[in-house]
Amino acid sequence: MNRKWLIIPDYENVEESVLLAEEYQAAFEYNDFWNPKVYENPEEVKKRIQLYKSLNRSLKEDTLHGVFLDMSIASKDTLIREYSGKCYRQSMEIAKELGVKGVVFHSGLIGNLTVDYYIREWLLQSEAFFRELAILYPDIEIYLENTFEQTPDVLVTLKKRMSDVDRFKLCLDYGHACLSKTDSQEWVLKMAPYIGHMHVNDNDLMNDLHLGVGEGQIDFIRWKQLLEQNGVNTSVLLELNGIEKQRQSLAYMSGL
């Protein structure tokens, strides 16, 4: 498959990550900076940024996973909303310092809460926030990832409302989609025009296990077919930790 792959660099063994990325012409998606133990420590943030920038490799195709634990930029609680916004902006500042292509954020939607007033308020608050974020960081793409949603409809609605903001895109997490009540074909079909990035790993179709590709029950031949049928050719993070699991998954995907 002619596709840009990404892997998660292992901070403790980063040179191995660099060699694996070079072997498959892959980029990095940094998964350090969503962790409060990292982003709450300015010195730790600085140290990791300096290390990643010292590796003698281009970062322009890299991405970064933004904060998500306990975050709610659409919360009715003003303090929660303001703190979440502060943390999102910190993720964007880190991305700016690194010089990466884009940042992935979770939607924060409660997947099974589908009452109209909740969806309306989430759309209103999220649109206002992400429009402001896009203005503040005009050189960084923003990818909104499906997490616990049972259908793609609300995320697609938000993107349609923000159709004038080219750098605001959707991130299809195919593993999450396969755990929802909606068939993966519908996820790809509805999200296809708006996908800027993807996350992929394997699972047992019941739990978000982050298995190596080919170790679970997801049909990746069907995944490939769905992407080809819907003209999706975006970058894909193999969202796995561990060099050997990443290597196995890259080899598997390269053989599709």
C-alpha cells in the first residue's frame, strides 16, 4: 500500500524507533505529551522536545497526540472548560515547538448520550473552541478522533459546520469504529471526505486491546478495500507500543 505510516517513538529506546522509521519511511506520532506526568512538568516537556529535535530527521510529517484524560472543552463547568482549553493550547504549543504537521484530539463525547440538548451544546461549544484554536495555530492541522461514539454522525456534523476551516479534519480510529454498534463500512463512507489522519490497531471486536495488526479479529483486507473504494489515502498511525509489535505490524500492512 502506498501510504504514509506513522509509529509511536519509544522515548527510552528512541534510536531503535528512528531505525525502524527509516526502514519503512515512516513518521512519528508523539504519545508522551498527553500524559499529565509529562505535560505538568515544564522541564520534562523541554527535555523531550530537545531530544526529539536532536535526532537528525525531519519532523514535518510527524504528528502529536494531544491531551485527553479528563478533558472536556465542551463542559458546562466553566473551570473544567477553561482548564481543558489551556491544556489543548499547551499541546498545540508543543506541536509548534516540534514543528510537526498536526495534533490529534479526542472528541470528549459521551458515546451513549444522544439526547438532543447534549449534542447541540457539544456542537456549539466545540465549534467555537476549534475555530479559535485554528486561528491561533494557522500552521498546524487539527484532527478530531472518534473514541466512544457509536456512530460517526456528530463528528461529521461538526466538520460540515466547519467546512471553511481546511486544517480542521477528522481522525478515523478504525479500531474504535469496529467496537461501535455501527458497521465499519458506514464509518468510512461517512467520514471519508473529511479524514485527515487515521489510527489503526487490532482487537477482539469487544475491547480496545491495541493488539498488533493481524493478532485480533479485525479484517484488514476489508479495511484496505473500504479505503480504496472511498478514496481515502491519508497517513496512518499504527497505534502500538513496542518496537517488535510495530515492526510486525508494519510488515503485515506492507504485505496487504
